[in-house]
Amino acid sequence: MNNREDILAAIKTIMVEMFEIEADTITLDARLYEDLDFDSIDAIDMIVRLKEMTGKAVKPEDFKSAQTIGDVVEAVVLMLKE
């Protein structure tokens, strides 16, 4: 995962496989809770999966303010730079 497109693709894969969300609804502007019916348990599951995929320690607080898929992508970008 070297760029935002790769990160978005990985997030889409996670969301389709783990949460059965339609891939075409997973856009950078999609709101996690309102549009995708995400909840806090889903968020924790996704953080665990992102940690497995990146091999990086994931701090849940880095994702607390994430409201959209774009926010999650940016949080992963920052995480990978550390």
C-alpha cells in the first residue's frame, strides 16, 4: 500500500469481505456511520485488519475522528509514514 488508491482499494476489500458493504457505495465521500451503517465494533474490526495488512501499530485514537472513507485513507497514510 504505497498510495491513496492502493489504500482505498484495501479498505474496500476489507469492507466488502468483513461487513458485506456494496463496493460501489465505498467512496472517499461516503460517511462511515450515516451512509455505510458502520458502528464502533466494525471500526475496531477494521483497525485490527488494517494492522494485519500494514504490519504497523494502529492507534485507535488516530481513527476516532474519522467520519468518511477519505478520513480513514488519510489516517492510514499518516500511519504508514510513521
